[in-house]
Amino acid sequence: MDPTAIPSLKTAFSGALTKLDKQIELAINEVRVRPWAGDPVSTEAAEKFNERSFESGDSALGALQSYQQQLKAAMDALTLVERQYHAIEDDNTGLMEQQGGC
């Protein structure tokens, strides 16, 4: 990986994460469905929708949160690689200075 590409990758992942965070917040706070007609059919439909969207193991919200975790992990990995590049560069600079430069 080209070390100069890391900042732009981090910016792209950060932008995606910011958008995703907003969507997750919106889903949690504003997407739940209430029984619209107050009858057993709409009650059951609302329960099934909410369960599938938010509560089941393969819910839409769960998928979004999993993607959120993957983006955070990717950003953490990029940060680690960036730090390693800087450490190697600093070590190499120090060695060159000790040896009198090139």
C-alpha cells in the first residue's frame, strides 16, 4: 500500500461512517412502526416489521451495525498501518543521521 494513500482512505471511510451513524440513529429513533389501525392485523404486521427490522438476528439494523463495526475496524487498521509507516520512516531517518547521511 502506498503510504500517501492512507489519509484519503481514512477520509473516505470516515465520511461513510458519519453517514452510516446518522442512518443508524434515524433507524433506531424514527423507523419503528406502530399499529396504524389499532386492530389485530395491523398490530401483528407492526410487530413483524419491527422484529425483522430491528430485533431478529439478521435484522436490517443488525446488518447496518455490523457494517459500522467493519468500517471502524478498517479505520483502526489504516491508523495502525499509518503509525507503522511513520515509525519506520523515523527509524530510517535516525539511522541515516547516525551514519552521516547519504
